[in-house]
Amino acid sequence: MMERLLLFAAEVEAGAAPIRQVTPLSPNVKAIGSVLGFLVAGVGVWLALSHRAQSGKPAQDQGLGARLRWRTPIALLLAISGMLVEIGVWTDPTKAPGTFVVVWLLAMALLTVTMIAAGLDWWWVTRLATLERQALIRDDRERLLGELAGRKRPPEPPPNGKSH
């Protein structure tokens, strides 16, 4: 079993191109990657700035997520990821293969961390919204029960239809 695996690995290695014979990205791929990288970076910066603006509002005007302090770092991670994509698109793998690999690995790692953090943020905001809804329902229920308890009750009818 091990011999077959080693033979397979040797065949793959023999057929693989040397590291220096890497094809650089085509101009179309560079243009698309550049646009996407700038868009991702722009969205990250916009999210960070909008969260900072939301946090500066009075408490009654703030949205639910304004209390979450980790939103700005998540947005900045997204912006950094976009810039790494931009750098990776314009890094020539034939001239700097190590830099090319490191930049793309960092971009993928940061995007993964950003997606996990955004998912946790989404889960937490959903949980906060549920707790707030439950608190509003509880307050309304207590208010209505208090109003009902304060109303005058009609007099009890006499038993068996007899009047006093």
C-alpha cells in the first residue's frame, strides 16, 4: 500500500511543473481581482465607519448592533482582506513565488476568520433581538394584566336568578 502511494507521488512530482514555471495571472483575471479586492476593502471601510457613526448617536436612536464593540474590528479585517487580495492579484508568481503564496494564504486566512466572526456576530445579534422581543412581550403582558386587575368588576349576579 505504501509503495503504491510513493509511486503515485513520484509520478505526480515528475509530471508537475517546477516552481519557477508558474503562469502569471492573465490581465482579465488581474482586472477582475483588482475590482473585487477594492470592493471588499471599500465595503469593510464603509462598515467600520457606519458602525462608528451608529455608536456616536444617542442611546434611543442606536440600532441593536451599536452596542457590539467587535463590529469595527470585523469590518477592518474585511478591509485588510480586500487589500491583501489586491496585493495578491498584482504580485507576480514568477518573480516572487514565496510572496505570492504568503499573501494569498494570509488573504484566505483573514477571510476565513472574518467569515467566522461575522457568523458569530449574526448569531449574537439574533439572540439579542430575541431577548429584547421577549422583554417587550413580558412588559406588555404585565401592563395589560395590571390594567385588567385595576378595572372595576361588575357586581356578582344573585344565585339562581333571585334578586335581593
